[in-house]
Amino acid sequence: MDKELIQLGAKIELARRKFFFYCNLKAPDFYKQDRTYLVELCNEFQEFLSSDEEVMIVNEPPRHGKSRTAGLFVEWVLGNDQNEKIMTGSYNETLSTMFSKNVRNSIQEEKADKYKPVFSDVFPGVRIKHGDGAMNLWSLEGGYNNYLATSPTGTATG
């Protein structure tokens, strides 16, 4: 095993445990340690997950990674717990469906380069349930309706 693969293995293990390092693994050019606001944002997302709070409001300027971080958070949450259920709401169906597709596609991504990490490197047992991978409502293997994308004109009950 070469040194680069050993380093990648350590990064993958850290990414499984800490949300910021998952983001850094998936998008290292954006999630850098010296971007304190991103480190803090990721830490706040992770703290929210383990808290009793039911709502988290993110208020950041445009182009600061809010949507990207939220999408990666959904991946990380579902990777760590396949029984979680996520609902993404947006002001229109197109945007919420786009978020859903991005997460679903990341989970389904197949490894093509042994040095480029993908979701299944971090969470090897997590897969989209065969036949249940619609754009706006899908499940993980062993789960049921894990992700719902909706909008004001869509559904949010049931």
C-alpha cells in the first residue's frame, strides 16, 4: 500500500467521525481549515444533530456554501444513520428536487480513481434502495422514505 492511500484512509476515517472533515474530503478546494466560518458552520451542523433542537437557521451571505454544506450534511447524516429521515423544503420544487438529486447521486457515485474519495469509501454499506430512487423521494437499503424533497406546492405529510 502506498503512502497516498494510507493518508487517504486516515482522512476517510476522520470524515466518518467529523462533519467538517467529510466536507473537506469531498471538496478540499472549498472546505479549507483556514476558512474559519466554514469550520464553524460545519461544527454547528454537527452539534445540531446531537442536540435536542428541532430547527436550525443558517444565515450567511450569498456564495458562502450554505446549500453545499446542507447537501453534504444530509449525505453525512444518512451515512452515519440509515434510519434517519430528511425533508428538504425550498421555495420551489425545482430547487428542492435538485438538492435531492445531488445527494442521491453522490451516494450512488461509483469509484473510478483509487485516489479520489467517494461516498462509499466513507460509508461502504450505504446504498440507495433498488427501485426506490426517484428524484424527490427515495430510500436507502434497509430504510423507508429516507429523503423527501418538497416545496410550498408539494407534500410534507404522510
